[in-house]
Amino acid sequence: MFAALALVLIIENVNAWLTPTRMVGQDGETPRVAVPVECHTMWLEQALHGHMTNALARRGTRIVGVGYVVAVAARARDASPCPRAGCPHMIG
């Protein structure tokens, strides 16, 4: 799914928003996507939901929604700010 999305986005958005995400499973018709921080969920839902649905439909996969899980990981001391303007989250 992410490879198909990378074809329709500019490289900056791929690097900022898709690179830190990954598929972690699927519950029936609901794929589960791990994101590094909550703001990624908001951005993916607002900006990419249609693209994600279309990418899966082209693969013959029907979805009823996308479930997001904020990945729990230790933060690096040199964590970078979230790519979303004004977001207080750190990635790393």
C-alpha cells in the first residue's frame, strides 16, 4: 500500500509521513498501521485516506477503515520535531 502511495506524493511527504509508518496487521477489512506519534494519525486520516483506500482497491482489497496504532518506542535524545507545522510531538 505504501509503495503505491509513494507514487502519488512528493518525496518530502513520503519521507516525512510514510517512511516512519508501517503495516502491522489487518483485522478483517481494517488494516492496522503503526505511526510514530498521534499527529501522524491525524495527517494520514485527513490527507491520505482517499489515496490509501484507492491504493488498496487497486490491489483488490476492500477496506472499511484504517486502524492506527501509535508505536511505543524509546525516544532518542536528538529526536526531531514532527513534520506537521506547530505539532509539539517529537519523532525519534
